[in-house]
Amino acid sequence: MRTPTTVLAILLTLAAAAPSLHAQSPHVASQAALDAAIQQHVDHTAAQRAAVLRVLDREEVKAVAGRVGIDLTTASTAVATMQGQELAAAASQAQQVEQALAGGQSKLVISTTTIIIALLVIILLVVAID
């Protein structure tokens, strides 16, 4: 009777130790791969911020903001605090504005004006929420 109890105790001890042994296995991704993924995310976020700031610096956008009464200094400062979905939405709208104004187009179309105002409103909402 003593042998089955001993075997059972050994098996229970091994079963309890197995998860901790498995947890000590090396990571699937190397440190270099993790660093590269983080750097890629940082670069992508910086590119999105740069796209929004580039649009805010355009003369056409400054004219529309002036007519609507929006302070672009505050909007530019707010871009630095934007993250995640807010930044992605603003960058997407900034890209649409850049495409609409590409090629030396000097006349604003109502849809471009609407996109600019929407972009500025999103930025100001971020400032107001923070």
C-alpha cells in the first residue's frame, strides 16, 4: 500500500511543477523582434502626427480656420496628445485634405472645407476632453 501512495505523491509533485517549468521556456519572439515592432509603431505614430501637422500648416487650412474662428496653435498642440483611434482618424482626414489640395489647387471645394473643419473639430474635442 505504501508504493502506490509514493508513486501518486511523485506524480502529483511532477504535475504541480510542470507549469512552472513550462513558464521558464524562452520567448517565441526575440528581443530584437520586439524592439523592431515597438520602433515600427513609434515611427507610424510619428508619421501620422506629421501628416496632421503638415495639413494644419497649409495656407488653405489657416484661411478656413480663421473664417471659422479656430486657433491653430491650440490644434497643433493637441496633435501631440492624440493617440490610437483619434490620431488615426485625424491622419486619415489629413490625407484626404492633402489629396484634395494636391497639384497647386488654389480653390477650396466645399467637401475639402468640410473635411478641414471636421479635422479641426476632432482635434479640439481631444483638447476639450483632456
